[in-house]
Amino acid sequence: MNNVISKNIRKYRELKGFSQEFMASQLDINQASYAKIENSSTKLTVERLFAISKLLETDITDLLDLKAQTVFNQSENEVANAYGKIENFYNESREVYEKLIQSKNEQIDLMKELLLQKNK
């Protein structure tokens, strides 16, 4: 696990005045398992990270140490390339969506036909 995340978890826990035992009991684990979270010796699941964030009443981005001021340096060429990929993805998704609708309509027509035959 990322040392920054585990340090932030400990920092926010201490700011709240919570003990490791309290955190462990709230997370339904033992204290030793919780200690491994704070010393980065165990893998932290996304679900557990969200549970810790909720318990500490802090935003997950604070635990992950994500800064809102993140700046992306991209050239116009990279942006155009990304836009092209998004456009292609949109077109492919639209085609799949249209095929699904067509298939649904065919199934509805088939069911209508079967019902008509059954009612005769």
C-alpha cells in the first residue's frame, strides 16, 4: 500500500482522537489487522478505504493526497488525439446501442407474433 495513504489515515485518525482499537472495531477487524493498514504492510481494498474515509469523516481525496490544483500539461496534439479516441469510443458505443435496440425490437415483434398465434 502507498505510504502516503497509510500516513494520512493515521494522521486523520489521530486528529479525530480515535484509537486503533476503536477504528478496528468499527471496521469489524482486529487491532493487529488495522495496525497493518497504518504501517503499509497490507493491501487496502477500495471498499475498506471508503469505509475508513467515512469513519474519519474526511474526503477520500484527502486520504489519497490528491490535490484539486492538479495541472495537466498536454500539447494540442495530445488533446486532439484524446478527443479522437473519445469520438471513436462514442461511435462504437452508439453502434452497439443501436444493435441492442434493434435486437430488442425484433424480440418484441417475435413475442407479439407468438401471442397472436396463441390467442387464435
